[in-house]
Amino acid sequence: MGDTEMTNNVSEDDRKLFAGGLPQETTEAELKEYFGQFGTVASVNIKMDAMTGRSRGFAFIVYEDVSSLDKVLKDEFHNFKNKKVAVKKAASKQGKIYVGKFNTPITEDEIKQHFSQYGNVVEVQRPVDRSKNNEPKNFCFVTFEKEETANTLPAVPYIRLE
């Protein structure tokens, strides 16, 4: 399932912690040990600079259980290796889908209303045809709050919007 792997029906995005202001020499093992005091750590990913190979000073820690994330977030800052490290819930990655071949007139609100049944819709982008008095084209892009929603939509040849 990739980046949005599920554990106990809770997506990885909901169990992911951002830790910033890390010392340069921090290792994944050290982070796993420190943050493991709040619950079982599923994975640690220190972000590295591709050019220098050095740590960029932040990491993502994924817990096996969302309650562990709640525990670690009780404090906004943690003292890690004598350095003040900021923690917060990692932002979810948005997911975008293409919806095409509208054969009847439809509004952005109708599109948003339909796709809201699958998850929180952040945006509907409806391009216009400048050669036809800025008339909406027969396709759009729907952006969901979570990438997982876009990736798990049922595959259908068409969707009837009523």
C-alpha cells in the first residue's frame, strides 16, 4: 500500500509525527529509541540533503498506534540530545484525481458535493475553453485532503452525478 499503509484501520498519515531541529549527527536508531518511549515506532525517516548527504535537521516518525502520537504531542518541544526539538503531527499529503468526459452541464459545487462522500474535497479545478467564451471544459481535477482518498476511490468507467 505504499506511503498510506494502514495499521488497525488508521492510515500512516494519521500516525505520522514531524520532528524538527534535530542535531546533524542524529541516527534513525537514536530517534527510534527516544520516541519509542511514547509507543511502538513503525518507522523513522530522517530527511537528507541529496547534494551533501547530510541531515536536513528533521525527520518523520510513524507510530504503530495513533494513541502514541497523542502522547508525544502533549509537549510541543522535546529535549533530545540536549537540543530543543519541535514536534507536531505531520501534514497529510493531498491527492488529486482527474475526472473527465462530462456530457451534461455540471457545476463545481455539484462535483464537490458528489466527491465529498469519499473524503474531504479541498479543491475542484475546472479549466475553461477560452475559444468558447470561457465555457467550462468537459473535465476537472478534484483534490482531496488526503492522498489515501484519491488512491482508494473505486475504479468506475463513469460516475453518474445526480
